[in-house]
Amino acid sequence: MDCHNEGAVTSIEKLIIDLKESLERELTSLRQEMRDGFSGLTSRLDTQSARLDRHAGLWQVGSRWSSRMDTWAEKVDSALDMKDREIADLRERIKRLENNASH
């Protein structure tokens, strides 16, 4: 091989080595960007998960409160219905007593 060919081979070798090193640097940079991106995504997902957990807790508390209110309202409605019947019965008895007293 003559000197010119050896220089061309050395030049090609240097070009290939430079390209390899450049690609390695680029890959390292891309890996870091991916890690940073996934880290940011994980952080946002953790925040969203915490928010959804709070919403679920509030939903459960609200559901329990609503259920208790329904139970309480049914008891009150039942008691009021019974009082209304008792009042109606007492009025009827008073009317009968007044009618019997006036005869």
C-alpha cells in the first residue's frame, strides 16, 4: 500500500471513529432526555394519582353522609306520618265526643 492509500485509510478510520463517538454522545444525551422525560411523567402521574385518591376519599365520605341522611330522613318522615295519623285520630275522637255531648 502506498502512502496515499494509507492516508486515505487513516482518514476513513478517523471519520468512522469520530462518527462512532458522535453517535455515542448523542445516544447518551438521548438516554438522559428520556430519563428526564420519564421522571417528569412519573411525577405528574403521582400528582394525578394523589388527586384521584383524594377525590375517591371525598366521594366515599359524601356517599356515606348521603346514605345516613337518607336513613335519617326516612325515620323523620315515618315519625311525622305517625304523628299526623295520631293527630287525625285525636281530631276524629274530639269530633265524636263533641257530637255525643251535643246530643
